[in-house]
Amino acid sequence: MITMNEHYLELQASYLFSEVARKVAAFQEQNPDTSIIKLGIGDVTRPLPPSIVERFKEAVGEMGDAATFRGYGPEQGYPFLREAIAKYDFGARNTGISPDEIFISDGTKCDIANFQELFSTDVQVAIGDPVYPVYLDTNVMAGRAGAYRDGRYGKVRYLASTAENNYIPAPPNEPVDLVYLCFPNNPTGATATHEQLRAWVEYARRERALILFDAAYEAFIRDPAIPHSIFEIDGAEEVAVEFRSFSKTAGFTGTRCAYTIVPKAVRVYSRAGEPHELHALWNRRQSTKFNGVAYPIQRAAEARYSEQGRREVEELIAYYLENADIVRSEIDRMGYACTGGDNSPYIWVRTGGSAWEFFDQILTRAGVVVTPGLGFGPSGEGHVRISAFNDREKVIEAMERIRSAL
Amino acid sequence: MITMNEHYLELQASYLFSEVARKVAAFQEQNPDTSIIKLGIGDVTRPLPPSIVERFKEAVGEMGDAATFRGYGPEQGYPFLREAIAKYDFGARNTGISPDEIFISDGTKCDIANFQELFSTDVQVAIGDPVYPVYLDTNVMAGRAGAYRDGRYGKVRYLASTAENNYIPAPPNEPVDLVYLCFPNNPTGATATHEQLRAWVEYARRERALILFDAAYEAFIRDPAIPHSIFEIDGAEEVAVEFRSFSKTAGFTGTRCAYTIVPKAVRVYSRAGEPHELHALWNRRQSTKFNGVAYPIQRAAEARYSEQGRREVEELIAYYLENADIVRSEIDRMGYACTGGDNSPYIWVRTGGSAWEFFDQILTRAGVVVTPGLGFGPSGEGHVRISAFNDREKVIEAMERIRSAL
């Protein structure tokens, strides 16, 4: 008899997101003439930049010619892209990351979801609260979460990110083995300083823990004092893996390309305490279960690092950050405290009280959709996330509508 | 302390493929003027067909225009592609497969590697011998294989595919839970009849087992009596999942698009024997760990089903099958028994004795590379796999060289 992985039964269906969809649909039905503006979603709206489109098309053309056709590529990605990333993303910051420590993939979601396979099923996991749900759900599926009760899984260590700690959790006093960090954070928009990251790296070194650092939003950092990479912290190259993506920088959410940095110096351990190279494990995982990213897409991603590509991506980021400025200054003006929006595309608004109430108010009075914070974890109550990923005129109109409504 | 998944330590490094590479490199160094012809690899060499290239480029153009840009798509794939597949691949054969039972992905390797996550870690696995190594390795990583000794893992049920059973294993007498079947087979090129597949479907129904059916090579079937899909067998829609790909049909090995059919009628079971819908589990897995295939690639794949696309793909398949005919008739003429090559791009040659000896002979005397059968499992000894995926003139020259050499 084929028996299932019963840990799937421990997954909690996200009633929140379907409840959001239900409320939006109901409102639209009652108000068919209102054009609803969605600031709830973390998906880009601006098209791929011209230099990327051009190189993408050219590479598709290469696939149509016997002389330049490419079949299976390296599972780890083509050297041309790994080298461009090492040079432009890491070279200037002296992180010492080399091209063969960079694995190209079809998405950070996939990589961060798959990465936990490399560890034993009883490692102690720590995640933020609120948090991007993928970190949690993939560990539930693997059996690391324990029983669910009152909004939390028994075996998971939750790191509360609240106004009290400026949304930056400090390392816990107890040992944990696998820590998920994300800065600039989704959903809170908070960014961590060198000092705050150093505390985590020191913790990981002391406890022989591993940090999975999600840097999907690093390109939105404007403040030169804020680190873009965990590898800007000395010693991180022995205890951290970093996830980056072309999704929010070059507009690749529908094009699919990301990259994960696994330094060769990182060690994980057998139960007997013998060290093993994490890079070799991930390489074996990817070689066995993945077949690389489409050649034309890797060429499109490479074009993001050309002179024109870098300028165009900077313009894209600036566009969304200007949206974020508009949201943030309006929220300020209305008297709500918030974090994010300065070095991040997300604005995390402290509504106080029930986030659902705030959500309902601005949906029904302004026709604007945001995300109730509870969707990201229990500590998200009393907050909503507003996304700056939308067209300028919609962001302006949404904020005008919210101002008149509240 | 971060402890590793120690099952990775049970994986056997494939010395065979590195040994092939080493021998080829050594030969090339000693014979710098010989142009080595590789018939060892299962990778296509012909370019993407014109109708696919054209639609692919057009869709890239859509991504560069704000009016037609697409961000995140459905994790399961766009309806336009799922509908085309249901209509053209399954509609004519009355399999009753509907579009929402079809999941689009970036590769059959990925899907078949990830699928085992849905099951408990102690299901009894059965695989062919010889076999595509991914079925085995992914179960080793998950801890289902047991200790390795004398070329085999203790907990895996190996289904010997040898000349004695015409390379088609019958269901075992004992119960197994998870069966990997692949027809037309890689590496043997053998195809299964309706009757042979029916025996497996009946077995699975009786034992409440699940069949993972790899149909990556179905397009190479010329004989109208041979089934293309497991779903041509009555009752299979309750006990089977099928994997298909654009890789070997439309030349997508470097473009990455595949699809997996999970009928809604398939049930898997909790330990207590309660049935659960497999479709819902895979949908949850993909929604949590995958973010869909690039929009332009899904449009490129859809173009394979246009009138022109279907004609062009037929021509591609015919091209490789004609290569296979050339290989097969030469092998016949040399007096070796073989299977495959008629309804498959692979020819499995019974060399007798040591496959390495045969390999060495044709490498050193003819400058042609094939794959020793041992690379696919212990029962592969005494065989080599010859691939028809190459350019016509190279195939002709390779076979001429082999004939003069032997």
C-alpha cells in the first residue's frame, strides 16, 4: 500500500489569503464600478528592461540555429552568468565569493524550499514571526515542526519581530541549528545593520548553526551603511548560505531566474560530529534533481549586468522605491507608525488593534487591497503589509483614496 | 549543531561516467587528430523548430511591454498550455485526462525526483535494472534504499530487465508500494504492450501500489499497436502518474519544459488506511516549493501543438528515428542482438562479456563513444547503449568506423 508523507496533514491551509480573496470578490460584486487597486501582492508590474529583452530574443534565436543550439547545460548554471554575478554582486564588496560557489536556479522560492532536504529531520529550526510562509511550510512537510496549536508549531523556534525590537530579532539564548533570516525583510521591510548581522554570525559560529539568508530584496537598499550580503560579515562564509533573485530587481517574477551562494568553507555535521562540505551536498542535490535554467534565460539574466542593463535595473528599483516613498509619507501623514519602504519595497504599517478591521475599512471605503499581517504569523496581528510593486498612478490614487477614507 | 541528511552518504558516486570521460580524454590526447564521435549521450542536437522559435521570441517581446507583461504565473502552468496538452496528447486517445490534471514544470527529471517526497520514507520501492539513475538516487537521499552492497541497495526491489524477459519485467510476486516504469525505456529502448502494462496496472490496483510512469520517449513510438500513455489502460487513472517532456520531442533539453499528469482519481493512504487525493498533495507541493515555468517558455511549448509545430516536431522525431534505423541495421549486420531503435532513440546492444571491453574496442579502434550498460545498473553488464541523438552525417560515419574496426 502506498502510504503518504503524513506531515502534509500537519500543514495549515492559509485561510487568510483565501479570506482576502473572498472579501475582495464580495466587495467587487457589490461595487461593480469601483476599480480596486491591489497593493497586497509582492509581484512586479514593470516590463523587462529593453537590454534584457534584446539579449533574451537573441539567445532564443541561437537555439533555432544548429550552429549555436544548446542542449543540456550545467546543472549549476553557465559560467558566463556565475562569473557576472561574482563580479558585479560580490566583487565590489570584497566578500570573496567565487563563481563556483554560485548556483543558478529557476527561483529563490524553489532553492530555499529545497535546501532543507540536506539536513536531518530533527534539526531545530528558527524562523521569524512574521515570516515568508515557505520557510515554515517546507519544514512542516519534512516533519521538523511538531504539532500545531494556537497558531504555532510546537518544535519551531519563533523569533518575534515586533515594534519592541524594531522588527529585528536577536539570536535566542538557547541553541538552534537552522536559522532563516531575511533582510530587507518580507513582510516587515526592516533592514539589519552590520552589528545585528554580526551577532547572528557569531551565534551561528558558536552553536555550529547554519544561517539561510534570504537577500531577495537587497537591491532596494539605499542606505550605504546597510549590508547587502551576509558575506559582508567576517566569518559568515563558514556558517551561511545566501539566496538572491532576478525577480524583484530585473522584473523576472514571470521569467524565473535566481541564484544561491554556498561557500565552500561551510561545514555541516554527521551525528558523530564529522564535518562535511555543504557545497558538495547542494551540488549533489542539484545534479540529481535539477537540470539547470534555460539557456536564453541565463543570457537574459546576464544582460542585467551589462552597462545598459545595470542602468535600467537601477531605474526600475528607483521607480518602485519612489512608490514606496509615496506610500510611506502618506502613512506617516495619517499618523500611523510604520517600518520599511525606505530600503525595501514593503511598508509594514502598525495599525494597532485588529488588522482585519483596518483591511476592511480601506477595502470598503477606498477600494484598496493590502495584506493583513496575520497572514505571515501571529506577531503580524495589528499590522498590514503594503507593497510598492505597482504602477505609479495606481499607487498615487490608492493613497489618495485611503487618505480621504480614513 | 546543524546535522546533515546522512542518507546522502549512502549515495554511490558514479565512477562509470567519470571513467568514460577519463578514457575519452586519454584517447583524445594520444590521438589529437581523431575527431571523436559521441553516441553516448541522451541529448538532442537539432535546433528548436522555426515555429517554436518565432512564438518564443514573440512572447519575450510581450514581457518587454507594460501592456502585455506577465509576473508570477500559476504554479501549475498556464491554462493555454495545459489545454493544448490535454487536447493533442491525450484527447485523441480517450484517456479522459483533463487540463487541471496536468502540471507544467521545468523538467521531468525535477518532477520525478521531487515526486517521492509525497510518500512515507518506508514505502517499498521497485525500479528497473538497468534504470535511469535518478529514480534510485532520489530514493537513496530520502532514506528508502537501505545499505549498499555488491552493487545493490538492500531495501530496493530491482526488476531485472534482461534478454530473458525481452527487457520487460513482469510485476513481482511480493507486494511493493511505489513502482517506477519507463517505456520506451531508457536505456534499453524496449517498449511495453497493452497487455504488459495491463499486468502492472492490475498489480497496482490489487496491492494499492502507485506507478510512476516515465513517458519521456513516447513520441518515438511508430508502431500503432504500442500504447503511448499508461492511461490507455483502463483503471490506470486510479493508480498511476505519468511524466512527459518537451525535451526529446521539440528539442527542449536546453529550454526546460515538461509536464506531469496526476489524475484526480489517484488515492494514496495514511498508515491507518484512509485515502487521500494525490492530486491535492502534488498541488500543495508545487504551490509551496515551485513558482511555475517562464511565460515565454510556456508559449514556446504551446507552439509545438500548432499545425506547423506538430509537423516540425514530427520531422525532428523522424530524423532521430532514421538515425536509429541506421545504427540498428548496422548492429544487426555485425551480428549483435539488440533491442530498441525501432520505437525509441536508444539502441541497447548485447555485446556479451564485458561491456568495458566493447567500449574500449570501439573507442580506440573507431574513435566512437557509447555508454557501457553497467552505468545503469548491474543487469546492464554485457550491453552498451547507443544514442541516436546526433547529426546524420556523424551517425553514418560512426557506424562506418565501427564496421571497419570490428
